[in-house]
Amino acid sequence: MKQKSILVKSYFAKIETDKRQQMWEAKPKTTEWEYSSCKVDSQRLNDDLQQAIESLNAQGFKVVQITPITSGDFHFSDHLSDPHLLGSGVTTEGGYGYGFSYTDSLVILAEQVASETETFPTEEPMIISDEVIVVD
């Protein structure tokens, strides 16, 4: 029985920025939108997943398993205060902060439904779209 795996990449959500809050910083925001550094665009991920499943069904495969791949990050701030103001070694910002994880991608495992005609494997990975790559 032939099996196939597909990697469906997730992307961070597009969020609205507050340009007024940034106007006094060294590098002010120039647009009204930016991408989150921790929130996944779940609607886009769902749409890409649906597109991958439909493509597999059209090729005669059925989905066996969908596995999320998680990744993580944390916020580290290493800023010590002026020793004359708060004392030596006192930090004015949070240290490591809290870590967080997010769904980096999904892996779809599918197997070919038994058919009368046998197909031969292709040598190159099949690209459904920029977000979905089929890996045999």
C-alpha cells in the first residue's frame, strides 16, 4: 500500500498596529498592519489543510493521520539599570519572561485507496501551492 505525507506550513496572523503608540520610538511603524510573533493565522491554516486534503482525495488517497508540529519561543530582556539609580545589577525589564508554543505546521499522512490501476511514484516533490508541499 502506497503512503504519502504532506507538510502544511502555518503562518502568523496579521494584526492591526497602533501607529500613535509608536511615533516617539526610534523606528516608528510605517504601516497599519504587521504580523504577530506568536499567534497563528488559524483560518489560513484551516484553508491550506482543506486544500491539501482535497488534493489527496482527488489523487486517490485517504487521510490516516494529521500531526501538529509545535515550535516555541520566549522573550529575553537583558537590560541592567544605571547603578546610581537603582543599585548595581538591578534589572528594569523582565528577565526571561514566559515561554510560549505555537503550531508551526501540520503533517498529513495518507494512504492510497486500493485501485485497479497501479501508479508509479514520482521522483520530484509535488507542490500544490506555496504553503503545501507533498513529500513522498
